[in-house]
Amino acid sequence: MARQSIEVSEKAGVRYLHFSTDWIQGAMRIQRPNALELSYTREMMAGLLLRAMPWPRDALLIGLGAGSLAKFIYHQLPATRITVVEINPQVETVARLHFRLPDDPRRLRVLIADGAEHMLQGDSRHDCILVDGFDGQARAGVLDTLPFYQACRARLSESGLLVVNLLGRERGFAASAERIRQAFDGRSLVFPSCDRGNTIVFATAGEPVDVAAGELVRRAEHWQAASGLNLLPTIARLRQAGRLRRDRLLL
């Protein structure tokens, strides 16, 4: 992948990461550096509604960006080990200099490597795999292929969840969602699109997800009180879109 020119900008108290374009790769509110500023990043943490604590013990992130997801997990889930795979070493440098990425290799390890190759060649298992990797033109490339999603499935623990951000794939969205569905034998759930147009997909091949709507709300209220993460709008959108069956979230 060709290296992109990385730019950092600020507006109205928010610092943004860009790759050669106006397209935002990440954001941090300067007064709340460890909060999830962008709505799609909050939705990517909805696995906290699908699995009971303590979960996840081990998280793998494909794509670092401004480090928002890595920072949230690091500060709000102190028992979780985090590995981030990022192809561009400049991104790690910028995340540390401008976005307050913690320097704690015992809990937060950043590997400079190709995310697809890492998944296809390794054998470690993870409770949560979050895929949010794109080039400067919002293209996921090999990170949006059936072999990659199959490799992700093979690397999940029994309680593992795959979480994929489908940003920038409007024309091929149905094909992307179908590849995930096929890799997981139909056990995938497409969340309604966020206000920024991102669509998040969850998938699992292990323990079933079966959570009553009331329990979803209870968990969301817990995380809002504990961390400021507000997933109540996500639950409302899931209900409105008919994603709850018999008033339960099933996967």
C-alpha cells in the first residue's frame, strides 16, 4: 500500500486525522482525549452489549487511525490486552504525538504490519477483532475479501466477535455484507447505518448471542455511567430497524 500524506487539523476543540484528503480518519476532542468522538467508533464498541463482563480479555484491532478505539479499551477495560496492527509507521507516530496514544507495551502493543497478512499467517485467538483499516481513498482492499473474513473467524475465541466498519463501500455494501455472512455461516448482524454513513457489522462463530432488550438497556446504562459511552441510541435504532427478534438480540 502506498504511503499517504498524513495531516492533522483542529476545529471547535476537536483534533482530526486525515490521509491526503478531507476524509476524516480519526478524531479526538481535546478536552476528552479518551472518549469516542465519532459515532461509528462508539457503535464498534457495541460488543459490550452483546457479551457479559468480563469481556473482552483480548482485543485485536486492524487499523490504528487516531487510536480512539485502542485508547477507549485501554482506559475503560483495564483487564484487556490490546494488539493493534497498522501498516503505516507514520500513523503510530502521529497517534502518539498528537492523539495521546498510551505508551504501555505490556497492555497495548502496536505491530507495524499488513493486517491481512497478519490474519492469514498467525494463529493467536482473540475475544474481539475490530477491523477499521482503509487507505486515503476509503478503500479496504484485501481487508474486504472472503479469505480475510474466514481468517478472522479462525482467530476468534469461543466468545469472540468480529466487528467490521463498512465505511466507503456504498456501491459494494451488499457484497461486503454477504462475504461476512458467508464466512460466518449466516451468523452476522448488520447494524443500521450511523449518522455519518458508516455501517457496522458484527459476526460470531462461537457462543450464541441471545440478549433480551431489557438486558441490552441495562448494559448500556452501565457503560454510560462507567465510561460516558452512550449506546442507548444504538439499541433504539436496532429496534426501529427490526433487528430484535421476539424482543431479543440474537446472533
